[in-house]
Amino acid sequence: MVEILSNLLAITTTSHGYSCSYHSHNPGIHEYRTHYPYFSCCIYLSSDTKSNRRRAKSNGLKMMTLPYLWRKSIKSSQVCDSSFAFQRKVAIVEYGLACEEENILSRREKEETDLNLLKLKPPPWDNSSIQLDSDSETGGANQSSTISERAGTRNDNRHRVHFLEERNEERLSERILNLSRMNKSRSAMELYWSMEYSGLKPTLHACNSLISCLLRNKMLDDALSIFKAMKASDNITGHTCSLVLKAIGNAQGCDAALDIFEELGRNGNCKKVFDAVVYNTMISICGKGDDWVETLRIWRSMKENGLTGTAVTYSLLVSIFVRCGQNELAIDAYHEMLQGRLNPANDEMQAIIGACGKEGKWDLALNVFENMLKRGLKPNLVTCNALINALGKDGKVKLAFRIYSLLKSFGHSPDSYTWNALIGALNRANRHADALHLFESIQKEKMSPLDLNICNTCLMSCQRLGWWDRALQLLWQMEASGLPVSTPSYNLVIGACEVARKPNVALEVYEHMLDRKCASDTFTLLALIRVCIWGSLWYEVEQMLNQGTPDASLYNTAIQGMCLRGKSNLAKKLYARMRRISLKPDGKTRALMLQIFTERPVPLRKRWFSYPREAARMSI
């Protein structure tokens, strides 16, 4: 079946070495010329057979007659119906191998051909390239072979292809652009491939819009086929690469996107179109997978290629490095951003303050904080807490409380992290009593609920001061409030008892700890051994050493304590047992034991000689 628009002059179709052209140079006679690989023939639809044979013979062509039904279908198709036309500028040709020589085909084959035409059987081939040309000569063998070669290079594309009457690339590109914006992906794609087969080149803007439309409709394979054709013709931009890389990263992951990026980088023509947007896209893809190693490599590659990062580049780098715990790299990216005279945004500055707080660079964090205030930016509560914590770690208590006052002026309500940072700052400044006083004021005014971290910080103050009774009170308060009291909390209370030389209280806390099914660790046993040695509780020391797996640190602590308390015999026995179970003593233990073993006993004569003198002296 052939559908022909009335305003077309010539049609050339090719498929599998076969071409057919239609010319209407006479209003009464319709001529179809066919070109087979081995012969040519001419088909006339006029009723005057003799004149048709004469005309074919004069042109050096063979005469072929068609069945009546096929001639009728061709004549009826010359009337252009709006239902078969595509905006009166595109014609679609579908045909079967129905033109045969009358002296070769038998009557049975003619009947089968008529039946196939009645049933409108589709053509037996898949990919046929079709071209309209109003100025083409009759025959067009060279043009047909060129179209066939172009179709052969794109056999993977099976989209519908149209005859294009419009030859203006700008207008056709505008149509692709409009169709893509209206989200008509199939129509835009068919028009694109029709232009490609016709030797027309769409504009870059139209191609990028089409790829974006296909990606919005989750047609990644079609978008990649168009990208492959654009890359083959060196007709891509950095925006094209960014679209494709982002789509591959979202669909197939970071590794697949990196493979495509490296493949494009090995192509010199493609690498020339790489801009900062392409590198930003890859940095963002690597950041989603928290792959800071590849992020760093792409950043260095960007600088090696002579490209300068944008504000988006450094924003991505700072956020990725901070999230991955690479604070030094985040600070380096921030410094490079300032050297490029780029103004960091609020988020980057707050992230840098947090990174500086973790690295102990309170001076840089304070400088960034002051710059935020100069620019009229308002730090959030997390940033203020990070700066207070950084100042507190270095013992800058006055600066920490100054930031606390600014925090309240910003309208933020201090939370448990704020109070913990302030109490920790007082502890590091050896102002333990002030830390406990601040905690009591927080509890009285109910400015914050009881928090485990704050309580542990206060227990640390009690341990430093030796306030065992205050530590016990706080421990019972924690248990009554339902907080999950863990082993470190009990260790701090036992440590407070150790400083206060209260071995019995420490043992009671230890038993209470075991009753609550809280397992002890090495620090618990070390504190108990030390406090029991000071209380001369040698049996309890022996029990602590026999609990669990033998530990060299426990034996070293016990031997050193016994030596300091003058219990040399106990220290020797314990040292011999330590060596017998293959535990290695430390340097201090070896030095003390060497001193004990090298002591010379007092001679017997000297003792008997000096005894009368001492007795006489006492009698006097």
C-alpha cells in the first residue's frame, strides 16, 4: 500500500537493494520505475498498453504489468486524505514485492499477491530508509545506496522514520524542541531519526532537549542511542555529557558513571567539551555514594586540566569531605575557595566550623564565625554548639560563654549539647566545682532534662574532686530517672571513691553494678585494685586478679601498689605467678622487682653487735 501526498513530485524508496521511484510528469499517465540489483523495469498505470510498451522500449527499460487490484490501490492512493497525511509535509510508504513480470509469475502467484494486498500484509523487512526529494532524477541509484549505507549504520534503532518535505534544519530542530518540551518523546525521537536518515543535522539545543525529555520519561536506552550518534558526529557539549552521566549515575550507580566518564576522557574530542559542570556532576555522583577518594581524584583532575572550580564545586567538596570525616580536605577546599575570591554560602561556613571543631582549630572556627556575623548571616544552634565545644576543648572558657550569650541573642534555646559543652569547658579548665554548680543551677531552673552525657561529665568532676557522696547521689538520681547507666558511669563513681580512699564504698558500688547486670571492664578492676591496696584489702585484690582472663595491666598495678606499700613478699609471689602464666611485666614493674631482689640482708654479727647498744639506750 502506498500513501502519496499530492504536492510531492518524486519518491524514491530503497530496501535490501531494491528501489522504487514514482514520477508524475504526465497528468494522465502514472509511471513507476523500479531498480532491482540486476535489472530495471518500468511500470505504467495507463490503460494504453501499446504506448506504454513503446515508451519503455525507447527508455531501455522492461515493461511490467500489475494485477488489477494493485493498480486500483495505487490509483486510489493518489487522492490525499487528511487521515493518511502527517501535516501535509510527510509521506509514509509501505509496500510489498508485488511488481513482477507478467511472463514470469504464474496465475497462482498473482492470486496470492492479490490476497496479500487485500489483507494489507505488512512489508517483509524491518528497517527501510526512505527519502523524499522533489529535485531527484528518475532512477536515483547513487542516492539510494547512500541512504542504505546510512540506515545500515543505525540498525539498532527501530523507530518509525518519515519522509520530510521540510528541509530547513532550524525549523525541524525547533519542532524537536517543542515536542520535547511538551513531553512527546516518541514523536520527537522519530523526527530526530528522520532528520538523521535524511542527512540533516539537528541543533545542539534540540538534541539536548530531546535527551532530557527521554530521561524524564525513563527511556535511558533511547537517550544513550542518541548520545552515541551525537558523539560519533562530534556534536556534543558539556551539558550533554552532564545529562547522560547524571542519568547513568542514578540508574546504574557511581561505578558505571565513572566508567563512562573515563571513556569520554580518553576521547580527545569529547574531553575538549568538559567544563566545570561536567566535573560538578561527577563530584555529586561520587558524593552520593560517600566515595571521597574518587571525589578527590576528580577534583585534582579538574585542576590538572586547567579548569577553575565554581561556587557549586567547592560547596559539594566541603559537604562531601565533612560528611565522610575528611576534615582536613574540607578545610583545604575552603581555603582554595577563598583564594578564588568566591564567597562561601551559609551552609559551607557552618560545615567548616564543625570541621574545625573536630580538628581542634578553634581559631579558624572563630574567624569563620565572625565572618558570618559580618555578612549578616545567622549561625544555627548546631554551629554555635560546635564552636563552644571547640573553645572548651582548648580551655577558652570566657570565649565559650561569650558564644553562649550570642546564641541566646539569636533566639536559640540551649539544649543538652550546649550545656554539656559548657560543663566540659569548665572541667578542662580545672574548674570542677563551677561545673557542678552550673549543673545544679540547670537542674533547679529545669532548663534541660537530665541527660546521660551531662551526668557523666559531672561525675568526672566529682572524681577529680573526690566527692564520692555527690557522685553516689548523682548515680542514684540517674538510675531513678530511668537513664541507661553504663559501665563508664560506674567507673567514674568508683574512681571518686578511689580518690577519697573509700575502698568499702567502692566495693559496694561494684557489687551494685553486678546486681544490675552491668559487666565490668579493665578500668573497673584497675580502680578497685588501687583502692583496695590503699585500704590494705589484700584478699579482695587477689579476687580481682582471679576474675576473667589474666591481664598484664592488672598484675602490674597490683605489684607496683604492693611495692609502694612495703609488701615485698606479696609482690615477689605475685611477680612469680605473673611470669609463670607468661605475662610480660612493664618497665616500672621490672625496676621495682630488680630493686627488691638486689637488696642485701643485714649480717648476723652486725645485728648481734648493735643489739646491746639499742637495749642500753632504751634502758637509759
